[in-house]
Amino acid sequence: MRRKSLTFGLALLLVLAFGFLLMMAQTGPVKSQFTETPKKIDGQIDDWEGANFQNFKEANVDYAVANDDSHLFIVLVFHDREGMSTIEGTGVKVYISQPGKKNKDVAFHFRREQVQAEEAIARLESFGEKLTEEIKAQIREKKGFVFYEGAPVGKKIKAELEKIKGQRIEIPIFRYLRGRDKTVYEFRIPLQLNPALALILEPGKPYNLGLEWGGMTDAMKRALMEKSAQVGEPKSALEGGDREDSGAIPRDRDSLNGGKGPKKFNLWILCQLAGAE
């Protein structure tokens, strides 16, 4: 009887050990697809064949990662509006962190922005573009411009860019395309923004990539603050829940907003960047 108990116990341990190993295998790093031909950032997935697609069930979105020697590429394929939440208003923030961490010091905020000529000129010059008076005149002739870019917003990356202020940098870009049954977002992030700066990503190494979208848009926040002022809600209470280091939401926010607010999604991907084969 004792021998049977020992045998059963040993078998149970083996089953548990196998299950643990299987779980570890399933939750291991997502392998980036190495591509010799850069992905076209056009909101289409024709050139993502063979990529290691995964599914983020909470938002019903498929995603994959690829890289070459100079860029990181990310694709999100949304299958319903609920998973997109307010993405067109909030844009997408992409965080680059070390494995096992969720730091937000290296981050880019991707969103579509329509600006007037003078703001377009100022933005291009802030990226280190040398614009002649002739080019500026051509820009001013147009009514407006649309930027599909990822602005550096992380503390560390902004501090690094201050060191080379005025020099040209490569700005991350994105595009999205809404179809009948899916909406595709594609992102391209340079591994190095400027030759004088260190690599922010390196082929062959693992990283923890965070993507954040949805929740309250800037317009919603402004409207909520105006409404809260009418009922005497302190301004600080509303702003407190929107800080990146705070997960708190003011007690009366949902009631002021007429119910449950739009959902914010956070997807973290442990990713193994590919090296040249």
C-alpha cells in the first residue's frame, strides 16, 4: 500500500513538473520575425506572412513583431470595435523596457495629428530638418498637414534627445487602415534615433514591449473637468487618476461621466528580437 502511495505521489510530481514546463514554454518570449525587406507601413498585413502572431484575448486583437537590422515593426489586428476602445482619440503608447520590468522611461506616443502650416514647420525643425525659406513658403501654401508619428514621451529618451537638440533624428511612424471585418495598425520604430545616441533596441536581445490604448481622450477629460467644476469636484481629484504612476480613479468620475468610461487596454509582450540569419 505504501509503495502504491509513493508511486502515485511520484507520478503526480511528474505530471505537475511537465505542466510547469509546458506553461513556461507557452509563456516564453514571443519571437520576432527577422525580415530583410522592411515592412510597408500602410495598414495592410500582406507582408506579414510567416510572422509569429499571438492573440490578446482581452481586446480580441492579434499582434506580431518583426525587425531588421535597423527597425522594429509591430502590427495590431483588431477584430471588433470594443477592443479598439477610443484608440483613434488616445493613440497608442509603446514602451520599451528590460525583460521582467515594465518601465516607461523609453516610450513613444503614436497618434494621428492634423496641424496648420506654422506648427508643421516648427515640428519638422524640431526633428532636425533644415528647411529653406522656399520650402517653408511651399508648406504655407497648403491648408494643413497630417502627421502619423510616434512622439518621444519617456523621460529617459527625452533626456537623451536633449543632448543632440537640433540634430536630425528618425521619428517612429505608424499607419492604420479600417476594413469591413478588421482594423490594422502598423508601427515602425528605429533601433537608433540618431547615430550619436545609443541603441534603444538591439537585434538578438529580449525586451518587454508595452502597448497602451483606449480610456479617456483629452477631449473627454476636458469635458469632465468642466462638468466637475459645475458640481464642485476638486480639479486635483480628477487629475490624480490620470498620472502614469497612479492607477486610482476618482470615486465620482464614472457618475460625472454618465456611467462606466471607455476601457483602457495594456498589453505587455516579452519579445525576443531576431538576429540576422
